[in-house]
Amino acid sequence: MDLKDQLKNLFPDHEPEEPQEIEVKSDIWLQDDPIICKYEKRKGKPITILEGYTGADSDFKKLAKELKTKLSVGGSFKDDRIIIQGDYRDKIMVILKEKGFKVKRVGG
């Protein structure tokens, strides 16, 4: 006897509900042009740079903070760019694609 049968025995009048699709709403403005994700070395240390976002600066700052906390790394937001310490291009691209952004990998 599996779990569904046991629940039916306990609650004979209950009819299971159909699962509903949950639409993910983003509070960040999505754009048509891709965000450029590139890799550089500064003073011998690797960094990942995200640029090309055309929305509000506050949205881009929120995105920077979320990326830094998810990756547990340092970084900053300067001159309409997000600078992440380390080479995290692949992970960042996956996170941004899940959010609905188009991402373009540049260099290396």
C-alpha cells in the first residue's frame, strides 16, 4: 500500500487538487539585448565583468548583490558594470538565464 492509498483510507472525502503552474515574476526589468559576461585579469587576479544592462541602476545593484550572495564572493558595482572577484562566468550565466536574461559570453 503506497502513500496515496493510505491517505485515501484516512480521508475518503478528500479530492486531490491539480498542481497549478507558478509563474516566476521578476522585480528586475528584463531587456532585449544580452548582458555581456567577460573575464579579465587585474593585477594577476581573475575577475568577471558584467556589462550592457540598460535598466535602472537600482535594479542592476540588486542583481549585483544577489549574485555576490549566491556565489559567496566579493565584488562591486562601478560605472554601470558588475565586477565579481574570480572566474565565475559559467555559474553567473546559469543564474542569469534562470532569471530570464539573455547572456553573451565574451573572451576566452
